[in-house]
Amino acid sequence: MKKVILFISLAVMALTANSQSLKVESAASDLRNKRLDRAKTNIDDASENENTKNDAKTWHYKAAIYYEIATTDKEKYKKLSDNALQVAVESALKCMELDKNNEFSKENTIILKNASIIMYNSGVTYFENADYINALSSFESVIKINQDRESSIQARNIAGLSAEMLRDTATAIKYYQTLVNSKFDGNRPYSFTYQIYRIKNDTTKSFDIANKWTKNMPRSLDAYIALASTYAWTKNASKTDEILKSALSIADTIKDPKFSKADFFTKMGGIYEQLGDTEKAKAKYQDALKVDPNLHSANFFLGALYFNQGVDKTEEANKTNDNALFNKLMDDSKKFFADAIPYLEKAVEINPRDLAALRALQSCYVRVDNSSKAAEIKAKIDALAVPKPKANE
């Protein structure tokens, strides 16, 4: 009796396994005859059954069926799955994992290549329409398909941009860092990761990014500005000078009419100011204004530099008990405030809504004892602070 029971059990198991194998074959037949609804039902059952879920053939047909669903023109089949292309990709990758003899290698490669193109184009469309969640998802699928191949480079770039727009800094860094390490030719991955590490006060990683940036993009002025700024941050005056001189030699060769040498000089001035070398900072701001007298940033930064020097002298004066020294320091401070006025006036002329410039300018007039001009600037500040009435009020 035990032998009979065992035989029956084995027979049932064989029938079950055979039944599931038949479902794979039926799915294949349905696929060939474009009966995608029946094909999907059969292959879904087979891919979940213990007897066939570890068979490469099952996943080969699941990839092919879902790819057909994703790309069919027939609406009744399109409705069978909301994420057919993603399922096709995952199934093809699963098939490759199980297909030890590469029996389905060619078919998998075709499905993955075509799916990658579709997903990339969809990602671009999502990104252009500001749908950054779906853009990121699409490009992450492209990256998964292509792994470390060259075709994934741009996908990583736009995935990083999408993550940026979603304020997902960790994900943006993940994709941008791979580009930095792969000698990517484009400023954004470097500039974003560099700024994040600067915000975190991570000197080591800031230097790492800036050095790779200048090495991988030796003509990028932004790269040299970042590296010089990092040296200024660590108060290394000689290296700051060296890097800025290299940057200037590149700037002197740029013929692009869109390039603003005035902006470049202003950035140099900011780095020297960061280093604490106010005289070189002033000289570079002045160089910028020789090129473009109406550059707002150079006017504002130079005015602010003089203003800050005036504040420093005032604070120094307030710490001394020596009347002669106090009077001298206060005279020096007034001179700095007076020197700041024309540049801050120009900054306000260029941008009348610049509250920072207006407030600094008002303070300068107060400190040089020009009460009427101080009152005039205060009125402008107050006017900007008053909210405009709505049209129906």
C-alpha cells in the first residue's frame, strides 16, 4: 500500500510540474499568436509556481510577453499592465541570471536595448515636463540595464539633475559621484558635489572633487575657481595665487563672446577676500569694473568690502581707551565708509530693489554724518518693505 501511495504522489507531482511547463509553452504559443491577455495569465502563473519559477525559459517568455504589452498599439492589451516595460526589464535580467548556458542571451539583449531606449526617451520627456519623480525612475531603470557601460553616463547625469530638483541630495550625490570618478566632461556633477561638501565643511572631499574637476576638465574656469577657493578656505595663500594665475592664463585665451571676464575677475576678488587679502580683492574688483562698470556684483562686493573695513575700524576704536588712537581709528573708519558709498550707490542704481546694498548705503551715510542722504535711503528701504495692495483692494 505504501508503494502505491508513493507512486500516486510522484505521479501527481509529475503532473503538476508538467502542467506548469505546459503553461510556459501555452504562454509562448499565445505570444506567437498575439493573444497577449492569455499569454500574460499563463506566464504569470508559471513565474510564481515552484516548479517553473527558477527556469530561465519562464523568465525569457515573461520578458518577451510584457515587452509586447508595453509596445503594442492595441489599447485592450496596453491596459493589462501599468508597468509592463519595467516588468519586461526585470524579467530579462532574471532570465540572464538563471540562463547559465546563454540560451536566451541574444533575445534578452534585444529586449533590454530597446527598453533602455524607450525608458531614456520617456525620462527626457518627464524631465522636460518637470515630472522629476518619473524622470528619476526612468533613468534609474536605464542605469540598471546598462550598468557601467558608456550608455549609462548621460542617464546618470539626468538622474542626478532629477534628484536635485526633488531636493534628494543623497541620490544626486550618488549619481554625480560616479560621473566625477569616470572623468565626466560637464561642470554640473562637480559643482553640485563640491558645494555640498563645502557646506558640510568637508575639506578632504572638497579638495578631492576640485582636483578631479581640474584634471578631467582642464579648460573649465569653474574648476580652477573651486580649487583656488578651497586653498583660500584653508588659508594657503601661495597655492591660491598659483591656481588663480593658471585660471587667468586660460581666461586670457577665451574668445567666446558670451564669456564675461568681468565676472571672472569678480570671482577672483571674492577668493582673495575669502583669503583675507583685501588689497588683492580690491584690485580684482576694480579690474572687473574696468571691463564692465555696470556689473552689479563687482560694485556691490567692492562697496561691501570697504563697508566691512569701516565696521572693523569702528569696532577697533571702541576697544581702546587712548583718545588719540580712538580719533585716528574713527577717521579711518569714516574714510572706508566714504569709499564704499559710490560703489553701493552704483549697485542700487543697477538694482534699485537690492535691500542689502540699500541698508549698507544707509549705514554709510549715517556714519559719515550725512543725515539727509541717510533719510532718503531709509525712505527707499521702507517703500520696498511695504507690500503692494492687491488689484481688487
